[in-house]
Amino acid sequence: MKVIFNPSENKENKYIDILVNSLKNGGYEVFPLDGLLSSWKHFDSIKLVHLNWFENLDESSRGATLKSFFRKLVALLVIRLGNKKLVWTMHNRVSHEKGSGKWSQILSALLIRWADRIVIHSEESRALLGGRSHVLLRKVVHIPHPDFIGVYGPILSSAAPQVENPIKLVFIGAVKPYKNIELLIQLARKFPTTIQISILGNPNSQGYKEELLKLGSGLANLILRLEFIPDEEIPEILSKSDLVILPYNMDSSLNSGTVLLAFSYQKTVICPQIGTVNDFGKENAAIFSYVYSSEKEHMEKLSDRINLAIALKKANPLVFEEMGRKMFSLVKEQNDKAIAGQKLIDLYAQLLGEKPNSK
């Protein structure tokens, strides 16, 4: 059985590898979208197309945005006219990119309308779709976002915490404006002796990289490593950190693989109450979560969470380890990657009216 899973590979996101490998083990041949029209024989053999982040567009220039939009529009038309089953995963509320917003919204609307099934990773997604139309809920399939336990290597032991040491905060992942990296630099300036912040990841442009380096210049408690972080370094980076900090934009963010990555390595997070966080319900007491309604309030809430973390560490030096272990046990149960992979296989089999061969 031949299907398209797009993107079929992503060196910076193991989410893709986890699900694609599950599909291959379930008996599917997985192909990239780019080759859909490579030949009539191949086109005819593809029965299902699964799209991820398809609504995101190239914003390097206006011309690139329009070219990206029309290419994707044509691809959607080809999939629909070719009677391929279409699955779309709803990863975000809206596209994170502001410049291409209206074009992205058109693609999102078509994906919602034409998809045979919409995969969601959080219950907040269901509420958002239901707010558009209750009819859409018939298309919704909840598949847990897979955990990352063991994916980047084993969990490494952390050094014994010392009350007098600053709290070590780490941001790790793609460095983009919607992730509010500037707020982290402001935090480093506001808490010069009680926290240390590491910002690790590849910026989306050279200009943004230079802007962040300028903003962070002269701060002794700020580590800026603005480059791609090799997978094999992630366990050690997390083991040397107390908390993962992710000040996402709540207007666009919905799910976060990095939140689940932290939990998978026995770390908890400072993060807004996005869909991923809210799915843990009352258990998010082991998460430093918050809500905000403005940039000013966002900084205030982040500062409150930092002050709470400082107070908790003074009262119990092991508090972060205890919170991290709790979230690890929850993510192991709720986001089991084997279960997520099997649910995706079952969804495809249901849509195609076939039972895949198990390997």
C-alpha cells in the first residue's frame, strides 16, 4: 500500500521519523509529495495523502510567498481531482508566519473542507474546529502526539542540585520570532544572579540571528548558541538544565513537540497554557504554566513563574527533579509513540478499506 506522508523526512524534527517508521512497520510504502506526478503509474498507485504544516508558506520574499501558495494550491487540486484520500494534521491555531497570513488561511480553509480526516493532537483543537462547524467534528480523529522517550538517546543523570546555584533554564529548538526569544533575553537581564538562560537552536534568518546577538550582548548569565543542535547532544543538554522554558505565542501555538521532548527526558517546563499543556489537566500542577493577554503581561507572567521556581527550589532543592519525573510518567502513559503509530495505521486502513500487513 502506497501513501504520501508530507514531509516524509525532517532532520530537525523526530516527530516525522517516529510516525513514518510506524507506517513502514505497518506495511505501508511511504513517499514524498514532490514525486506525486513523477509518472502516471506512481500517481495512480497513491491512494492516500497525509499533509503536515502544509498551510505554512515561504516568507523569504513576497514573490516566494505567492509561488509557494500557488504550488500548494495546485497540489491540493491534484489530490482532490485524483480522488486521493486526504488526511491533514492540525498542528497550530493559525500559521506562525504573519506576512503570509491571508494566503495561509485560504490553504487552511481548503484543508479543513477537503480533508477526509483531520488528525488532532490536543482536545483544544477539537474545540476550535467545533467552533467553526459541528459537522467538522465528524472528521476529527485524536491521535496522541508521540513521546520522544529514548529517541535522542538515554536519559542522563543530573548533577546534585545546589540551592545557591542559579536556576538553569534552556530554550531548545528552531529559533523563530513567534517563540518570543526576546523575552528570554529580557528575563536574563531582569534576573542576573538567580537564573542562567541558554538559547540553543538555529534562527530562521541571518538577520534575526544578528538581532538576538545584539540584544544579548554583555549578559553574563545568557548563553546564545544560535545554530543547529545535533541530536546526540540533546540528552546531555537537558540533563544539565533545571527547566525548559518556552514562551510561545498563544495566538498561534497549539501543540508543542518540545514540551513533550522535555517530559520525555524527565524535565518540566515553563510554558503558556497551549493545547499540549492543557491536555494534562490537573496534572499540570507539575508544569510552570500561565496565560497572558498582552506582551507586557507575558513578561509579567514569566517573571512570576521564575520567582515561583526560585522559591520552590529554596524550599526543596529536588523539586524540579520530582516534577520532571512526574511528567515523564504521564507522557509515557498518555503519549506512547507505539500507540500513536498504531492509531495512525488504523486510520489509514479505515479510510482505504483495507487491513495493512503487519511486519
